[in-house]
Amino acid sequence: MRRLIALLTVIVPLGAAAQAMVPDDDYILRATIDYESPYYYPSLMLRYEAGDTTLTREDYHYLYYGYAFQEAYKPLDPVQGEHRVLALLEAYPEPDSLQAAELVHAAMQVFRQDPFSPRNINFLAYGYAMMGDSVNAAVNADRLEKILWVIGNSGTGLNEKSPRHVLWFAHTNDFIAAQGSSIESRLVKTKTVEYVRLTEKDENNVKGYYFDFGRVYRNSPDNPVRNRRSEGFELNGIRLGRNRNTDTPSR
């Protein structure tokens, strides 16, 4: 398993942190349901799935956090095909082109359920590279770099008031692995924030980071907020809930 995790740091190392883009759910919802907005979600997702590398890091900010409002977002459901991907990687340490194609096929099943999994996108990049498909390898390397950037710049991660925001629990492990670190333990700090302690201090001399899992908990089947949202209106599969304002706000 250590070899598999290491792939994350080999293909796309995490870039330097920039100014934080803390996700504002109300703003993101309004921007992604407005068909005149540059962040209209169906359009963004079509470009993402088509492998459009001209999508910017800001586009990815809306893609990643906007996915939390999609009907398909079910972060507590088991991800189908994940075990198959890991089994193939273990079975074929140095896959030939046919074995790599099998890996890509399995990883695409995971992609359809969790399209922003850093680890799985990394495996897609690896699989395509082993197939000799440099175009799709580059597409997934680009996806991986931008997703990691979005998570890394959603907060400093240094305290409870500035956590980094993720859509799946597993994305935290992937993000930490991409930095070349591993997780020692987790400590719940608030209803949505956990402190993730590293096995050793990282290159910034930091022993641990705070992560916000509020979007995961909000989608729990027994969460009354989620149940109320299911009674609201929908637009192109996007739940509107109580906020039906489709005007894109200005900042």
C-alpha cells in the first residue's frame, strides 16, 4: 500500500500555497445554478469530463465544491470498483499496455461515482501513461494538480477557524499523501472539523492540520437538513433547497 500512496507524489507534487479561497456554499450554489454564470455547473462538468485542460483553478473551485449540491454526491456510500483498482495495482506492479487498460477501465468506474478522488485520478494518469496514452495521462495529471490546489487553498489548515475543506473523508488521506506525509491519528474538534495529526512534522515543520467534513455530514441519510433539502426544487439535478435565488452575486 505504501507503494500505491507514493504514486501521488511521483506524478503531480503539490504546488505552493496561494491566497486562500474559502468555499462559500451560498455563493457557490447561486453561481452554479445560474445558466448565465461562467460557473454554471452542467457546463463545467461537461468540460471536466471531456478532459478540458483550459479549466482554471478557479473553475475547479466551483467544480469541486459545487459537486456537494449534485444529486450524485453521496459521500457515505461505498465507492464501487475501488477494491478492483487496488487489486489490479497489486497484481500488476509493472503493467503492460493491456493490463494498464484494465486498470483504466476499473478506475473509470470509480471516477463516475467520485469524479474528484485525487488517488483515483492519480491511478488514471498512471494507467494511461503505462498504456502509452500521453494525452489522457496529461489530462489526469492536470486534474490532479488542480484538485489538490483547490483543497490546499480552501484554508490554511492551521486552526479550527481556517480548516481545509474536503468532499470525502478519503480525500484528506490523498491530500496528505500528496504532500509526502501520512496520518497518525484524527481528533474530532467540532461538529464538522477534525484535527489530523501526521506521523511526523512535514516540510513546513507542522505536525498536523485541520479539515472540515461538514459537507459529508450534511449528506448523512439521517441528517434532517439533508431530508429537508430533498423536498425542495431541482434544476438540472441540482438541489435548490430553500435558496431559490439564481442570480450570480458580485464580489
